[in-house]
Amino acid sequence: MQQPLEPRVRSLLETVPVGVIATQRRDGRARQSTVYFVLDGDTIWISTEAARAKALDVGRSGWASLCVVSPGAPYASVTVEGSASVQATDIAPMTSRILARISGGEAAELTEGELAAAGRVLLRLDVDRVYGASHLPEDESR
């Protein structure tokens, strides 16, 4: 069941653009991959190629987790996990947001046709569980 993210967790996920996604291989072992991501509401979005192992794992298992660590001391961190799916259509707007986060610039104008031709898909991770949170910054809204 998806729960709203606590503000300090949300802040870390909105600030740090890179994390490590874990998926489940066919034999049950973990597979990890460094990814750029965007948090939209309580959903994590990751752009990848449809033929990548992480996309195939998510398509098969319907699950993923993401660990995020801040780049500076004291290295705030959190892991989120939940149901996951592969989205192959209507991906241009979110893919543009992810690419802008990677480049630190403006969102590129992408078309569905260009992304389909490149074999791009989105991984959608609906956060069902948050754990391993440490050294999160104080919530300044209190």
C-alpha cells in the first residue's frame, strides 16, 4: 500500500539525482544498477532501454528498490521499494524531465517516435516501503 513520503525523505529524493536500483534476477538474486531518476508525487521514474536487464527484471517480477545517498558528509541515505512496472507509451514528457536532471539543463523536446526507435522505456516504482533512512536533513517547515 502506497504511503505518502515523509518530507525529509522527499527532500533527499528531490535533491539527489542518482541512486542504485535493485531488481530481482530470474534466479532470485539481486541485480543492481546506477540510475538517474525523477520523483513525481510518490512515484520514482527511471529511463532505460527496454532490452536492459533491469527493465526485463521489472517486467517479470513487478518489484524494485532504490537506494539514494547524498554526495556529502554525513551522507544522508534512504532506501525505497515497491511495486514496479515498465511503461513504453506516453513516455516523452517524463523522459525529458529525467534527461534535464542528468544534464542540469533545460528539458529536451522528445517525441514518442524518437524514444520508441531508440528502444526507450520508463520504469515506474511506486514507493510502498521506506527504510534505512539515516542522517536526513531536518525538516525546516516545522
